[in-house]
Amino acid sequence: MEVVIVPDAATGGEIVAEAMAQLLRRKPDALLGVATGSTPLPVYRALAAKVGAGEVQVDRARVCQLDEYVGLPAGHPESYRSVLLREVVEPLGLSPDAFLGPDGAAQDIPAACQAYDAALSAAGGVDLQLLGIGTDGHIGFNEPGSSLASRTRIKTLTEQTRVDNARFFDGDIEQVPHHVITQGIGTILEARHLVLLATGEGKAEAVAQTVEGPVAAIVPASALQLHPHATVVVDEAAASELKLAPYFRATYAAKPSWQGL
Ligand SMILES: N[C@@H]1[C@@H](O)[C@H](O)[C@@H](COP(=O)(O)O)O[C@@H]1O
């Protein structure tokens, strides 16, 4: 696992967007796994700027969803599909056909989950999966206690996650669905490169447990320790509880210039 400590969220966004751009220059039809929440927004802005400046082409790029609320009507502005169409697909000028996601409004949710795992495999697998992290250490919507071998499935949100996400629903927790579909931790670990981005002091404890704690279902993001190519990009505030921070800084400062993330 590589830990990159950056001065601020904008720098983190730039570094991750550049990693995506490098991937797309090498593999123009790469499948990018994108995440929701506030943290990844600087990445999407930086990538759109690179596209606008002609630094990378995305006409063959494909994007896929990490998780989705269950039960929101199709087209609800806070469904993750709507959010990602608005924040990623449209700004990059991609066709909605280049976008893969699970159907959170399906009648048969287990079938929709299975179909999504099958669609990801049929698409050749995820090349780079961007992840945020919940304050309780969740990735996607894999709440604490999730099996580290889990596949895409329905989960029930914790009260804390519903409180955290109420800001997207007029601050009203009653509007936040209880159920979600999320790529399982086993599904996420199949992506070729995992990039977890965390900013702000509120994520410091979860980041420390992810990077320096034991691999345990109680901290779902700690499963990244099992992945051969996982990168954790954190700002100073999110890095503030890392004991190995001096080592991570020295390692990144000495990184050969030819080596991307
Ligand atoms: N399902 C999403 C996660 O994928 C995201 O990482 C988390 C953190 O969001 P934020 O980046 O806004 O803190 O929010 C939600 O729970």
C-alpha cells in the first residue's frame, strides 16, 4: 500500500486525476470506477479540466458505479446514478451508454446485484476504482462487519451513515434510504488499482485504522491491505493520526519520476 500525503484536497484531486489520465493514455477504453460523496469532486473537476485542455482523450472511456440507494425513484436527483451523471458523465462529455451501474429501483434486488457483478466482469473488470471512506471506515456502502469476501449485495445503512448523508437530503434523515446496493469488498478488491482519497480531520481515525490497524471487517477499508496495488491519498488533516507519516512522506519524496501512482 502506498500512502501519499498532500497539502490539501485540491492537490489530492489533481494527483488522482493525473493517475486516471495516465491510465486513459495507456488504455483509452479503461473502465474507471467512480465514487460519490464530497471527497472525489476535486478529482472529477481536475479530470474535466485535463480533458478541456486536450491533455487526455476520454471518448472511449467507460465509468461504473460503486454503490446505489435502494428505493429512490428513477431519476431522483440524489440517486447515485443521477449524481454521477451530473458530476462525471456530463462534465467529461461521455455518453450515458459508457456508464454502468446497478438498478436501485429493481423489483428483484438480489438479481440486480448479481447482474451488476456479471456486467462488471463482462466489461473486463474495473481498471482503477476510486474510493472515499466513511467516518466509520466503510468503503462503497460496506458498513462495519461486512464480509471481506462479499459480492455486490443489499446492505442496511448504519444510523451514523444516514446522519452523515442527510446533508444531501435537505438535512432530513427521514429521507435517507435505509437500504443500498453496494459492490462487495470482494468485488472492489478485483479492480486492478484501488485509489482511496480522504480529506479532513473527520476521516483521520478511519484512515489510521485502514492503513495501520489490523485487517478486520469492523474497518471495511482495511481490506485495502490485501490488494497488491492500493494507493491512499490523504491531506494533512486526514493523515494527522498516522504514526508512519514521516516514512510515507520520505517515500513519496524519493519516488522515481517515471513511476505513477
Ligand atoms: N457511499 C458513499 C461512500 O462511497 C463515500 O466514500 C462516503 C463518504 O463521503 P464523503 O466523501 O462525502 O465524506 O459517503 C457515502 O457513504
